Amino acid sequence: MSDQIETQAKMNSEKQPPSGLLGKIRSSLQGLDMGILPIILGIFLVWAIFQIANNHFLSSLNLTNLMLQIAAEGTITVGIILVLLLGDLDLSVGSVSGLCAGIMAVLNVKAGWPGWLAILVGIASGVLIGLFQGFWIVKIRVPAFIVTLAGMMGWEGALLLVLGNTGTVNIRDPFILSLAGTFYPHWVGWLVAGIGIVLSISSIIHNRVERKKSGLPVTSWVIAIIKCVLVTAVIIGAIIVMNGNRGLPSAVVIFVGLVVIFDFITQKTKFGRYVYAVGGNADAARRAGINVDRIRITVFTIASTMAAVGGILAASRLLAVNQASGSGDLQMNTIAAAVIGGTSLFGGVGNVWSALIGTIMIGSISNGMDLLAFPSSIKFIITAVVLVISVTIDAVSKRKREAKGN
């Protein structure tokens, strides 16, 4: 009997929360969702490896170019993430991005339309494509995989028709080129950094207060402060790097701005809650009165629209649209970036910030291999391996979540 009492006393003593500041930090970290931390550590590891291999990797010039390179791909990834949150897949966004950029270029260069109007028509084309594919998937009940696979081939063929015999359309319109070719003065970068820091810290504090009001578990103020410090350090570091080169690029502002907007939509609006609900359990969402068909059509429309915006940003950076626009490894990179960033292929898990984190990881690997002059064959193989590893981790995480649920 005495042994049992001693054992119980020992167990109770182990459950007591540790005292002191270090104890509070340790206790909070044990309950903290560390899902994003391994990804960030992975980015730092990749950067360290490429910096050792080539000391130009972490230069201001290369890191600014890296952010420019991922802006278009990351914009497309924003749309892919929304589709993945539903538990669906869109294999057509690469071809859609090329086609919509081609429509913009042909209208501007060959038809003489003003740049701003050609851009609007290119984006509108993405909206119509998304509506068409979403309707076919939802109302005709053809699997998304089949519809978007057909779209991947069909829209690529449409791009060839739009470009015609010229093959390549060079863009010279100042407005179109300014989308990715503008670099803001240093003071603008610091202004954007200040706004970003204020909004980020306000969001962290607001979310903590709201969760506490709702009776949901919250981390300690110590962890909240650590988050605020880390976010501030990252934003300041990014501005220092870009100001050390040509300044803050307009394409990065557009990309990050879209991430912020869609993060707000998914986290703070009824539509966003419905997207997560449909992705978590479509039948339960339908029984709860959610118009599942409307949500799915809207998400596929958004995905194609983001693909159009991404394609236009890519055309602005590359100064041209050609028959290869939107092809290559773009499609797989967007999916890989979303999954690496923490969005599940099985629906209902993830957030839009995955677009930024995931594309930085994928872009860093591609950029580093380019600096080391790796052949395309090796680049494709490594990208495929990274995709398989990320999907495997996602599948294992899903099993763990299901095990906890049971």
C-alpha cells in the first residue's frame, strides 16, 4: 500500500508545472504546435548548405532574385492551397497561367490594347476557366483529377493557338513590365516593414485574446512575445537584404499582399470556415446547411484566377510569353510548395502562409542548384524526391491525427 502511495505521489509531482521563467517556456513549448518550425529550420539548413557550396548564395543580389523568382509561383500556390483545403487537386494551373499570360501579351502587343486592359482580360480569362472547370467538376460530377488533367493539356494547346506562328511575344509595355520590374526606394521598404510588423503583432495578440475568450487553449505570453520578436526579426532582415540590393520588388509586395488577403479570408470569414468544413467532411458540411457545390466552384475559380495573376507576373519578370510558359516543373512545384508548407493533400488542414514558406523552400533548392550549375536532369530528380518526402510526411501526419481522434 505504501508503495502505491509513493508511486502516486511521484506521478503527481511530475505533473506539477515547472516554476520559473525557463519552466514556463519549457511547458509552453511542449504544448505548442511545432508544425511550422521544422520547415523553417529546413530552410535555414538548405541555405547553410548552399552558402558553404557557393558563398554568393546569401548575398543581397541572390536573395532578392530568389524572392523575385518565387513571386509568380507563390501566387499560383495560393490558389492551389485553397483547392487542397477542400481535399481536391488542380493539375491545370500551370497551363492556365501560361494561357492567360499569352492572352494578355497578344492583346497588348499584336492588338495594341493598353497594358492595364490586357491584364484585366487575362485575369478575367482565368476566372472564366475556373468557373468552367468548377462547374464541370461539381455539376457534371467528373472527378477533379480528370477535369484538370484534361485542362492541363487543353489549355496548353490553347496557348499555342493564341500565340500563333510567332512562338514568342516580347512585352515592352511599361505598365505590364512594372508589375515585376519596379523596385521601391528604401523608405518605402521600411514603411512596408513597419506596417507588416504592426499588423503581425496585432494579429498574434488578437488571436490569443480571442481564443482565451472562447475558452480555447492558449500558449503563455512568453511564447506570444517570442513569436512577435521572431516575426519582427524576419521582416526587418528581409528588408535589410532587399534594400542592400535594388530595394523592395513590386512583385514581392503583390505576392505577400495576396497571401495576407487570402489568409484573412480563410481564417476570419464565413467563406473560409466553410472551406475548412467542406475539406474536413463534405457530408457533415452539407448536413450543416453549407452549400458545398457553391464553395467548391468558387475555390476552383479562385485557383484559376491566381494562376492567371501568377502567369502575368511571370511574363512581366521574363519580358515575354512563349510556347513554354506555364510548363516544365511549375505545376509540380506549386503542389510541392503547398504540401511542404504544411497544407495537407487530404483536405481541411493548412493555411495560406504555406504558399510563402513552401515556395521559399522550393525556390531555394532550385536557385542553389542553378548557382552550382546542376543539370536539369538532377534538378527534376531532386524536386521529385522533395515532393515524395513531403507527401509521405503528410500521409504519416494524417494517420497520427486519425489515431488521436480515435
